[in-house]
Amino acid sequence: MNKLSRDQIAARVAADIPEGAYVNLGIGLPTLVANHLPADREVILHSENGILGMGKAPAPEEVDGDLINAGKQPVTLLEGGSFFHHADSFGMMRGGHLDVCVLGAFQVSTQGDLANWHTGAADAIPAVGGAMDLALGAKNVFVMMELLTKSGESKLVLQCTYPLTAMKCVSRVYTDVATFELSDGMVSARDLVEGVSVKQLEELVGFPINLLGQ
């Protein structure tokens, strides 16, 4: 099966972010989205550690050890960008001021429930961060993840088995196989990778899927 690379998934997310949007990119995979935003589109990137107006990842010679995102990765700052207190940053997140947040996930349910902070395993290290605040505060929650686990199980599920981050918050899931739209428990797919059919998707996830545009 042909699958998208992580950068290709990030490019799909970036293409769907509208002009003028205020966007938080979660730790891990979502940070790649910054590198694929169109140069002619103004998107204001937010980081929960107190940055507004981030740019793409810096070249090695441009790295500033004091300029990092919430995942401690070096970032750049666009003209007009700003720094502020952590509490102010969370006020933006909780106050409904972000148009989009892009998060990673261990599982997403067909109802839009999100599980991304703990697998429940005894030896797993919990990582709550600001995901709960983002999931409830952002106007749109997009998830970016590989569709299957290393053992071949779908991360898009009828019901999450991992501890929840937030309920009924995710509206769209970008994966290496297709993009999924979630609405009232219904799952629709678009942008299927070449050679993958809806039937194959249904076999991978274990439930019916609508094909958008059909």
C-alpha cells in the first residue's frame, strides 16, 4: 500500500488552513505543518509556551537556542511576532481565540473523542501538556497521525480505549492513507492515496466510511 510520508501529511494539513487563521501546532508531528504553509498565505502560528507569529524551522546556521516551541524545537519568528507569559498563552487557548489546533493522537473515535496523552500502559509516561486546553478551546481541532499502529491496529476507532483528552472535539483527521471528516458519528474520507479504495479503508478501520464527493 502506498502511504504518505510525514511531510506529505503535513502539506495536506497546511493546504487546508485558511488565510488569516490563528493556529496552534501541537508537539511532535504537527510541528511539520509550519514548513509547508504557502508563502503567500498569512497564517499566525501560536505556541503554548508563549509565542505568536512563528515561522518555519530554522536552517542550522539560524538556530537560536533561546527561541523554541513547546516541544523544545528551535523555531523562527516572523516580522511582527511576539513573546508573552505562559499564563497569557493559556488564556488565548482557553478563551476561544485560536481558529485551529493541530494535534497528534494515540486514538480518535468516530464521535470525535480524542486520546493523546496516555496509552494506559503501566510503563508509559503521561504527557498532558496543553492538549486538553487546546482541544476544548480551539474552534477547530485537526488530528495528524499515521492511521495504523506498529502492530497494524487502527488509531481511528469506534470507541477510544485509552484515557480521553477531550470528548467530541475532533472534526478532521489527516493520516498517511486518507483524510477523514467526522460529523455526528459519521466518518467520510477524501484524498485517498493512490491504489487505496474505500473498501480497503473500511477493512483497516472496521466500520463503514462514506467517500466525499460521491
